[in-house]
Amino acid sequence: MGFVRKLTGSGVASASTAAGDLQAQAALDAAEKFEPFRELGLTGIDQASFLTDPQAQFDFLQNNPLFQQALTSANTQTQNLAAARGRLSAGDTLQQLSDNVLLSASPLIQGQKQSIADLLNIGSGTAAAQGGLITDAAGAEAAGKVGAATAEQQGASNIFGTALTGGLLFASDRNLKENIEKIGSERGHNIYTWSWNKVANKLGLFGESFGVIAQEVMKITPDAVVNDGGYLKVNYSMLGVKHGD
């Protein structure tokens, strides 16, 4: 049956699908490595309102000890200078005290805005990288499936060509099967699913398959059945029905 797999292209198809799956999984694994950076980007999105919301900026300053420290230092300096000049209650002193708020707040607010912008850039870059890797994963998987389909199609062509020159014979003896279940009929032949039994395993047949039962085919199309080593085989090309490997 290994020869049949090669002839039908199922071996190549399986390899192509497996390769595509491996490439797809590798791309998805790589995309997952960006997950911590994506979380940083989400943090930036959560804080983005700070960029334009005065209330958010005010709350940020109120809870920022650096602002309180900078403002206290600036006010102390202003008051000391005003006292030395005898202008503690003068208008220019009051204006300077008012300006100290903005001077102390501005660098902190700008620094916070820059931090948020950096987080947003990380998120944007990560999203692009993850999107590219996930797209690559989909492309790899699709390429694998296309390759598999191409191999299967070529295999079908091989089978058809061989059938024209005599056909392939597939084991289909009832004595090699167990768990037989009828699933339908095709071109006048009953179609079954089954598991290969221990006798079949010794002949290199494993797992499950589907198709006809040779003993039944003999009654309808005897020319399509041959005895090979004591077990019946069927030339499916003469029946025109589908079968498993």
C-alpha cells in the first residue's frame, strides 16, 4: 500500500499539509511572543484620554509628588525674591506664583504624554507584527493545503492513467475486514466502511477504509475481482466507484 500512497500522491499531500501546519504554528508561536508588548499597547490605549482631557491631567498632577515638590520649590524661590524686594503682595509676585503652577506642571504633563505616545507606538508596531505573522500563518497553512490538493489531483491523474492500462487492484476481501458498516451505494455496488483486522495487518493494511466488498462485486462484475494469495482484490477502475487506501 506504500506504493499506492506514492502513486496516488497521498504521501506528498500529507507531507505538504504537515509542512504547512508546521510553518503556520511557528508563525503563531512567534506572534505569541509579542503578547507582552501588546499588553503595553493596550495600557497606552487605556491612558490615551489623558492626551486631551484637562481633568485627567489635573488628577495626574494632584497625585504626583514630583509636581508638589516642584511647585513648592518654585513658590519658595519666588517668595524669597519678593521678600528681599519688599514685594510679597505685589501684583507681579502673585502673577509669578500663578505661573509657577504652569511651569511646574508642563514638563510632567509633557513627559506623561510622551510615555503614553510611546506605549501607543509599541501597540501599533506589535499589532502590525502580529498581524503579519498571523497572515503568514494563514498563508503557510493555505499553501500546504493547496500543495496537498495538487498532489492528490496529480495522484488521481496517476490512478486514472494506470487504470487505462490495466488498473490497480485493491484488497477488498471480507475476511480482512471487521466493524463493517454500509454507508450507501454507488453504480449498483454497496459501499461500506470498515477496519482492517489482524489478518489484514499482517499484509500491511492498517486503520480504517471504505469501498466495496469483493465477494459482493463477484456477483455483479466478476471480471473486476481477482484472487491474489488467497484473498480477493478489486479493480476499482472497472467499477467507477470511490474507495479508501
